[in-house]
Amino acid sequence: MYIQVKDYRLAIASYENAIRLDPKNADLWRVEDTLARLYHQNGDKANAVLHAERALAAAPDTQKETLQKLVEQLKNQP
């Protein structure tokens, strides 16, 4: 899921709120994945990695390889 938002802070706050409202949602990994990408686009590597790792932990097996690559990519960037 890719979104084009000029105000990443607003988007991040919305996704963080979604987690607070329904932390046991089966699609939580998708929200975490999106948050990781938003934080990355906003230049916040630490939070990008954190949410990518959370996405990986919560994702179904069919998505784990893709998310593992994302985690590695984020960690290896300066």
C-alpha cells in the first residue's frame, strides 16, 4: 500500500490511532507495514525499523519473506 501524503505526521498519527483502536486486528501487520514505510519516507529510520519488525512478527507466512527484506533494507540504510 503506497499513499502520497504531503503531511506524513498526519498519516502516521492516523495509523498509530488505528493500532490503538484495534490492536488485535488480523490485518495489524498491514498497518505496521504502512507505518514503517511512512516513517521511512519521513526520515525516521528507528521507527521505520520498529514497525517493519512488528509487521514481520504479525504477518502471515505468505508475507514474511517480503517483510524480512524490508527490515533488512531499512537496517542497512545509513
